[in-house]
Amino acid sequence: MSRDGGAGAPGVDPQQLWLTPVQPRRGRKPAYSREAITAAAVTLADTEGLDAVTMRKVAARVGAGVMSLYSYAPDKETLLNLMVDQVSGELPTTTTLTGDWRADLKALAHLQRALMLRHPWLPAALSARRIPGPNTLAFLEHALAALRPTGLDGRAKLEIFAQLTAFVAGHVAHEIAQAAASQSPDRAAAEARYLAAVAADGHHPELAEALSAPGRPLTPEATFTRFLNRLIDGLDTG
């Protein structure tokens, strides 16, 4: 689920990573594979966070020596690319497109959000430039097909997909942080009192007016949908 279709991160050769078969060391057949190593890293990130993903911990999960992993993933940057592409395989790429590109794009964004909520480390992993692997490319292809009715050129469609993915990643990262903060009701109450005091001081009339406006549904799904609609409905394809 790369933010664009360009080249990958420095030090990672895209062809070597995605087009060259893995060549494990000689000897007896290993009891693990690149897919198993990547899956172990994903599970580790899901349960303990991205910072917990180290070659040593991943090796322990698959029952391998650390050095033996390097023929499959020579460094953490390569491993992160493998992880991103593996979870991107959870995104459906054969759903029927309606021809209403805005509706289709919104549906794809909701799929991205659901994926990132299942794997909370993903927004952070996408903050760096990633090399699109086969699963990522399949979803990108599906998104570009959704944008075909716009009549935009290929570069513009890539930019829209990049903008959409960046929005979803940023929103989900904020959503996760807000959920964590809500676990502290005292902090939330203190913030509410502070904003009420600022709004009443006479120096922030615009903020006071905004805070006095009728409330809107604040469920995470409703908030995401509202922001997403503003983004996509406002896209100019002229």
C-alpha cells in the first residue's frame, strides 16, 4: 500500500526484493520461509508495536538463528517492506467497481482504514517511502481502475491515490492516539475545562463560536467518513 508508485527506499533494490527468488543457504531445507519470517514480524508488530520488531525477536519467534534470517531479509528496512506488502494482501482487489469513482474511492479508503486499525503499526511504517510489492501493486491497480472514469492522466491518478493513502494513514494514527488518550478520563476532563476557559476569555471569538456549534456524531467511523467525504468530494478533476 505504497503512497505512490515510485522507487523504493535507499539501500533496498526493488528487483532484488520482489523479482529475484529467495536463495537460502546451502544445506538441509530450512524449517521456515520468507513468508513465515514476515508473518512472525507482523504478529510481533501487532502485539508489541513496531519498535519491538528486531531481527533477534523475529528469529526467536520462528525458531531460527539471527544470522540465518539475513538471507531472507538482510536488514530491518527490507523486513518492513515485506511486512507492509504482506498485510496489503488482506485488501480485496477483485471487488466490483460501480463506475462512480468517488463512491469507489471512498469504499477503498474504508478498506484501508480497516486494515490499518487491524495493524496499528502500519501508518508509522508507511511514513517512509516503501517499495510496492505484488500485493501493494494489486491494490494500486484496483484503485487506478476506480479512477479511470475521471479521465485524468496516469500521474494525476497516482497522486490522488497517494493523497488518499496519506490521509487514511494520518487519520488512523490520530484515531489510535485519541483512543489511547480516552483511556484517561481525568486528562480528557482537564482538556475540556481548559478549552472552555479559553473560549470564555474573550480573546478567541472564532474558537468560542466553533465550540458552541451543535455537536456532530463523534464515533470514529462517523468522523472518518465525514473527513473522507470532504476530501474526495472536493477533488478537482477538471
